[in-house]
Amino acid sequence: MAEITWELFERQVEECRLCPLCRNITRKVPGQGDRQAPLMLIGEGPGQTEDEEGLAFVGAAGQLLTKMLGAIGLPRERVYICNIVKCRPPDNRVPTPEEAEACRIHLRMQTWLVRPKVILLLGSTAAKNLLDPEIRITRERGKWTERKGVWMMPTYHPSALLRDASKKPQAWEDMKSLREKLKELGLYRDLPELWKE
Ligand code: URA
């Protein structure tokens, strides 16, 4: 079996034709950030700006995400950010279960390569695909689940916060809980001085 490397991952995503989403895109959006990060963030799928730039979370939602991370003293470059699907769904619709399943091979490989200790699931698509297909984000956000030594927590997607600011206090609670989890796991030692209190 071929050794799993970042080069293999990148080539596999670039050459992927496993679902129809790649037919209408400008660029693939594999994900980016610190490849040794203890914290991985997983969103839904690229939007227009991400599709144009080939980078995850660089549009309006991404800017809010950068602020949310900054609010707990976490520079965005120190985390790894990616999505459930690597190609933009037309009109930013939610990826179908089949599209998400087809793309799963890439997410698995990338999770294997990063080996995060903590995963923040941004929005219900990420939560449904990685925790429970029936999950209701309004009810389950902020709750931690441990699987094979990896801690996962769903929270609102930043786009949901842009649409409905009344959700922001709960999202802030989740960010504080994320900070506490990182501290509890001793992962603050891996983060820059700035982050330490
Ligand atoms: N929304 C997502 O879920 N992912 C992105 O990369 C951008 C917006």
C-alpha cells in the first residue's frame, strides 16, 4: 500500500472525480493551516470566495471565524481548517449525503495526517457527518464527545452567526469551552506565548 503523505493527499484531491461537484468549480479547496495542529476545524464546504482562492474559510464567514479564534487568543495559522467537501456545491447548497460520503476518503486521510487531539465541528453538516446524522445543532452544540482519543464539539457555523446575531452568546460559550478543553488536555503548551494566560 502506498505511504500516506501530504503529497498523496494533495494529488488525490486534485485528481478526484468521485462525485459530480468538481464539474462546476473554479478550484478545489483541500484545507490549510498548521499540519501539526492539535486543533482541527471542520466546516461544510467552500463558498464562492473559497472556490476562487482555493482556500477554506477566507470569505465573510472565514473572517468571523478568524475573530472567534482570536477572541480565545488562538492565531488562525496555528490551527488546521478544512471542510466536509472539497468542492463548492452549486449556489452554496448543503452537500448531499452521497457527496459527503464520496469526499470522506479525503477527510479521513487529512485527519490521519494531522492527528488532531481536538476537533471543532462548524455547523450541522459537519456535526451530522462526523457525530450523528440526526443531530440538532441547536440542542447538541457545546457538548463534547470523545472518540478514539479525539475530542469533538459541534458549534454554530460562522455563517449562521452572520445570519442571526442572537446566536453569538452561545457561540462565545462554545469558544470558551474549547479553550478550557485545550487547557485541560495540556495543549496550551503547544500554542504560542500569546495564548497563555
Ligand atoms: N463555509 C464553509 O463551511 N466552509 C468554508 O470554507 C467557507 C464557508
